[in-house]
Amino acid sequence: MKTNSSIVVKKFGGTSVGSVERIENVAERVMADQKLGQMPLIVASAMSGETNRLVKMANELDPYYRGPAYDMLLASGEQVSISLLAMALEKRGVKAVPLLAHQVGIQTDTIFSKARIVSIDNKKLLSYCSSGVIPIVAGFQGVTNGNQITTLGRGGSDTTAVAVAAALGAEQCEIYTDVPAVFSADPRLVPKARELKSISFEEMMEMASLGSKVLHFRSVEIAAKYNIKIHLRSSFEKREGTWILPEVQMLENPVVSSVTHDASTVVMKLYPVPEGVGFLSDLFTELAEKNIVVDIITQSLGDRGQRLNFSIHEEDLPQTEIIVKKHVKDASQLEIMRDMSKISVIGVGMKNHPGVAARFFQIFKAQDAKVHLVTTSDIKISAVIDKDNLKRLAEALHKEFDLDA
Ligand code: ASP
Ligand code: MG
């Protein structure tokens, strides 16, 4: 694809547009970049707290409903922030146009509340950019080919931004947020966490899927596929943050580059269930149809039959519970373990270094902490643990793998 190197997609997260004053700050910053010769294109999230407020109202009404009305409700937050941003730029004499997904042509599938982008029409955006108008695209939303509004899943504005960058042939996408960089662990959990100058797509994908909220998983997936560098940086400071790059461009590959966690994991324990793969296939197909990400799966044989355990993200519990209950005969076959967390160590350097699992479990032993489920890949090890043990395990693993600042 032809690259449009002067187009820079700039995504501003909820806190960056969290008040009128902050919106004015974004306008100043974008205006300055335009003066330096960039062709900026903005993607914005809803003002901070807004999407949560909308979700809360929906859940009060009906925690099980996910469909067109839910997505229409959730998508409304971004309409507010992009309009205000456009006004802030226009006030400064900068031409800008706020655009909702249907106006841009951000086409998605029809999985409401977790839709995937199918295509983006770049014509309109390119013509705005080349005529000096700054397009301000609503993040997080899309439109089906039947003209219904969809949303991309919580945190999905990052994905809008990277997908737009890919559609325009841009080389990089800036993600402005309230943290200055990607850290080696969440600093609220591990005070000794340090900033990373760069990290590979692969590691970032693991981080995102293992619970780090810094970037939406699919944004990194798209960036890796189309080779778009992501620059994650603070919207309040001018300095550089973290570059997310192809592995070949990384300066060094530490064995472990980060300790990541997902504080809200739920383990579903089913016992006994019918032996064989028929049951597994039916259950997981139905969960997949609802876009529920099943994380760790284990199965074993007990004296009363097959045992099946799997973990999911807490927000998928209501839907998962409905589906699982349809597949078992009696409620006593299902045990739901709430208050679990998942902790992981990630690093591309692990591929060439044995002994990481040994060091990982030595920490558990030293901390006398229980492991409920475990899974590994060539660049990560994850364990589901009791939420109460999360902080001390995170700190101990961070130290063990030489990440402490
Ligand atoms: N406003 C949406 C959310 O809070 C999308 C985003 O912020 O990326 O999930
Ligand atoms: Mg976000």
C-alpha cells in the first residue's frame, strides 16, 4: 500500500478529553503539530467516565441485554467529545470536521458490543486531510451494512485509530493517554515499575490480551499486520513515551519485559460433564458466537466423569453463565470462582532462555501462594491466582526478573 507519511493519526483517550479545558489543550497541541507540517487526523474517545456511566444505566435496566440499543447508547459518548473538539479547533481558526462512523464508512460485523471492523472507506478522510481540514473521527463505533450502530468493545477507540491509520496508509499512530508510557508493570500495583522505551508488537499483544488496559488488543493486532508503529505518549507532557515496533527494530530483548495482570478473572468449574470432545465443541462454539474470550482451559478425568475448568474475563460472566447453564443438566455441576486474578510474565527473550517457568514457580513457593490454572506460550507464562495475593506476587515477580527501577 502507498504510505502517506505526513498523515499522523492522533488518538486522544478519555482523560485527555475529560473536560472543556483539556479539550482546548488537545486543540492547541494538534494546531501546533499542523503548523509544523503534519497532516493530523484525530480519533477521540468519550470524555472520561462517560462510557462507564452509560454502561451502569444499561445494567441497571437489564444486565443481560446486548444488542443494537446497547451499542447506540454506548456510542453516544464519542459524539460529544468529537463535537467539542471540532469547536475548539474552529475557535482557533483551524478547519476541522467531526465525523461519526457512518459518515466515515467504518463498516463492522453485527456482533453488538464487540464488533470487528470489516472495512474503512478512506476517500473522504484523505480528501479532508489533503485540503487542510482536520477530520475528527469518533472512536469505538462502527456501522453494520444494515446501518445499525455498533461498538468495538471497551477501550476500542485505540482500534479505530490504528485501523484508520492502516486504511490511510499512515506509518504511525500516536496514542495520547494519561500515562506517559507503557510500564514494566502497572505502577499502581508495583511502585517500582519502570517505563519502557520500546516493546515489540508481539509482547504488547500479550500484554493487552493478558489484562493490561494500556491498549486495546485488536489495535496492536492491526498495527502488527499493517506494520504501523504505535507511539504511546502522554497528552499532558511533550516528551516521547513508548514505541511499539516490530521485533527486529527492538534494541534489546530482555528475557522478561513485563509483569502483567488482569485483576478481574472468573474461573468456571464444571463437573461432571459428558466425556469426549462433543460437549467441549458445542459449549465453546456457543461462547465464541457471543465473542466471549475463553482464556485458560483445562480438562481432566474425575471419578464421576470429566472435569472442565476455564477462565473468562469478569465482564463476560453474565453471558457466560447463561450459556453454560444451558449446557449442564443441573446447577450443582457448575461452580463459579469469583475474586480471581491472572498474573503473567511476558518477554520475547524467553524463546531462547530456559528456566523461566522454574523461576516463576519458585516465587509462588516462596510466597506460599496457590495457583488455580496455568498456561504458557513461547513468550509468556500466566497463572490464575487469588486476588488477595496479586500485589505481593506481582512485586516479587517484578523483582525476580530484574525489572525493578
Ligand atoms: N469510550 C470507550 C470506552 O470507554 C472507548 C474507549 O475509550 O476507547 O470503552
Ligand atoms: Mg483506552
